[in-house]
Amino acid sequence: MGKIFCLMGKSSCGKDTIYKRILSGGSLPLKTLIPYTTRPARDEETNGVEYYFLTDEEQQQLARQGKIIELRAYHTVHGIWKYFTVNDHQINLAQHHYLIIGTLESYLKLRDYFGKEFLVPLYIELEDGERLQRALNRERIQSRPKYKELCRRFLADEEDFSQEKLTQAGITDSFVNQDLDICTRKIISCIRSFLR
């Protein structure tokens, strides 16, 4: 049976870059699971690649159809943004392994839905000052920077990924992303250990 490898960590810890590096290497037999969101796309994002970008009405229609596995709603400075996973037949654990990006909350809901034996948490850490600088650098290049939202997310991460919540979720190991190449290699090695 397949595994779902869930990359997670605080904002701007390098999840997206590591995710792309793991997949671009092509050495691991991993499929992707594209999550859904109602937030607007960033300049560099493409619908159906990083996320499926839906309207609130489209999300509510999926909810009425009973197709949403997990959903998180965030009260941002720009309104409520929802992130969710849909039972849209992207996942076939009988035949494939998957790599996804998620939050601690989404990891727990997916673990409850599919079973603990199918989920592997890959928690990425980075020093807070470095994370804040990376977030600021990324936001500066947006056509419409959302600095207030950056600050809200940065502060919310302290609670969302508190040591207490990580411990309750059974996550005791982490990958420190001080050096991107080393961190990526360690995560790839960890994934390989589950595929043997």
C-alpha cells in the first residue's frame, strides 16, 4: 500500500522549494495531490499546479456533495481564506505514493481519514528571523504585497505549530532547513526508507 508524505512547517520555512526539488529529481515514485483554496493566486502560481483556486460558492457546492475530506478557514486581513482537500479521486493508495504540502491540522485530518499507517509527517523547521526575512523578500516581489497578512500568518504559526501540538500529533522528528541542499537530501533519504 502507498504512503502520503506530508511536508509541513511554518510559513516561509522552504516547504514549496523542497517540494519542487523532490519532485523535479524524479528519483522517487511519488504522485502529487493538489489541494484547493479560495484565496487568490499569487503572481507565480498557476491554477491546477500549486492549488485549485475556487470561489466560495464552488467550495460550498463540494461541501454539499460531501466531497471535502478536510477544510481549514483562516480569518485574514483580506477576508476568510479556505484551504481544503477534496475526495476527487486523486488518491489511490493501492497503487501509488504521494507527496503533499500541508499544515499540522490538515495532516491530522488526513491521518484520521486514511489511517495513521498511510501518513508520514515531514516537519521542516527554520529559525524565525530567517523565516521572516524570506517571507518579506517573497512578498516584496508580488504585484500587490500583503504585508498585514504576512504578519498575521507569522504570528499564527507560533500557535499552529506549537511544541505542544506537535507532541500531541506524535511528531518528534524534524528537518532543519538551514542549508536547502542538505535538508532536501535528508528528506529524500527519509522518504526512501519508507519505500523499501
